[in-house]
Amino acid sequence: MNKQISIKVFLWMVMIWSAANLFAQAIYMGFNGVPFDGFAMIDSLGNWYYALVIIEVIVWVYVAMYFGKRLHSKINPPAQIQVNH
């Protein structure tokens, strides 16, 4: 399973994630009249907060490595070995 995610699919995933966050914020504001309270949400997580922070850091490191690898492959394309018969 060495297939890479294409940039189009990745961008669609980011757009869907952003739209879902905006939709959730709009629904919450519709019911409660105020936006999410980030500090109250963090306090309600208790010690699970640290586990979620670790997971989020891992995800962002993966995203950075993905784009770093793509940038590196564009800057330094693989060498072509020419074989003459």
C-alpha cells in the first residue's frame, strides 16, 4: 500500500474538513447564540487533552513530511539511468 494521495484528493479533504468545522460552529451558534468556548471544551476533556494534543501533533508532522517529501522530489528529481544496447 505504497500509493500516495494525490494533491487534488488532499485539497478536497482539507476543504471538507474546513467546511465541517464551519458547519459545526454555525449549528452550535444557532442553538446557543455564542461560538464554541475553546477553554471550556479543553477543561471538559481533563487528562484526555494531552492524548489529543499528541495525536494532533503527529498528524501535523505527517502533513509536514508529506509536503516536504513532495517539495524535495520536485527540487531533486530522481536520476534517470540511461542504458544503451
